[in-house]
Amino acid sequence: MIVIQTNHFVNKTVTDCFALGSNAKKINIENYTEQSKEPIATYGILRGTGDILKKSKNFYYIDHGYLASSRRTFIEGSTVVNNLDGYFRVVKNDYIKINKGRYDSKRLDKLNINFKPERKSGDFIILSEPSKYLVEFFKLDNWIYNTTEELEKYTDRKIIVHNKQSKMPLDNLLKKAWAFVSFQSAAGFKAMIRGVPAHFTYDSLKNINSIKNIEKGIIDYQIFNNMAYSQWTLKEFNEGKMMDYI
């Protein structure tokens, strides 16, 4: 495996740890040539990594974890990573998906997550707006408009658009929400922890809940066990503990 690094400190720190645990060769993105036949791994989609991932047929994508990720602050469209103490997901040949099967709860139990009961009522639907980087990478122009049109086929509930810069905190909205809808936002898993079913338009996540069942959304708590076996700390990267699972 070849681990591709950029010069950004988060990418370099995360990929250093992953390369150590996977016994992979590291290469700076400026020196990478696409003639290489080995599978690649990298963190994030910025600074050229996304362009390489799109062309690759065999890759491992690393990003912030589904649960208990590193603390981040969102300021005027930019993301500031406050620490790297949280979990990072590793996905093979995709960007976000949940492992199938029935994993045990050993890793999830360590996170001590307080799951709220599934909601019985709700006043509105939260529509989570993708970041400008995701819009560009996944070609999501008009996603809000198109998704709203699709939702209105199946529900007459009020729709509230929310993004990382919204003045109203997501936690406050979730208290009275019926459902959470996004392309692939990890905030959807936060919503489910709070008892609000999440619905996704990203192909790999539609099996959780799709737009069509917006009025009948459920929460399958088994997927949280599975997610816990798809994310790892940097210490676990260093020790190579993720390799038997990815």
C-alpha cells in the first residue's frame, strides 16, 4: 500500500500513524505518479487527494470518525481542528459506509454514549446542507432544491435548512425534530443518538433510511456497533489494530 500525504499538518499526522500501523510506503502528493499499481490510502479530499481518489479503483479513505471524532470548530465556512484525540474512520473504495453484519458492542461500549429513546413525534424535518467542498467534490449543485422537492412528495412537514454556520445549534433543533436528512453527514448519526431517525441520499447510506420512508423512519441501533469497528484512534493506527478489519 502507498499512503499519500499532503503538507497539511492534520493529513500528515493522520497518515504518518496509518502508514506505521499498516507498514505502508509514504509518499508526498507532489511526488506521486498514477502509474503505481499498489492500493493507496490518504486522509481527506482537499489539496489534491480527492482528484487522486476519484481516479483510483483500489483505495482506503480516512476521515473523521462517525462517533467521538476529534473536536472541531466551524468558522465562516472553514473547519478548525482543535485536537486529534478522537476517532478516524477508514473506508475501502468509498467515502462513508457502514459495515454489514452483526458486530458485537465491545468497542461501542467504551464510548459510553447516552442513546435517547426514539422520538414519537416531531414538528419539522432538518435538511442538512452539504459544505461547499462536498458540493464541488460530489457535484451536488441544487441538492437542497432537489431534495426538498423529493421530500415534498412524501411529507407536508416543515423543512428547516441547517448547516455548520447556522446560528441555531443542531442540538436545539433535534429536540423537536421528526427527521434529519442529509447527503452523508456524520451529524445524521448524532441525530440518531438523540432519537431522531436520519435519512440519507448518498447511495451507500440509503439502506439506513431513504427519503421515501421519511414518515416511517426508524433507528437500527445495530449499525452503531458496526460503526465502532470502522473507526480508530491514532494510537490504534500506530499499533496496526485496524488492519484485521479493513
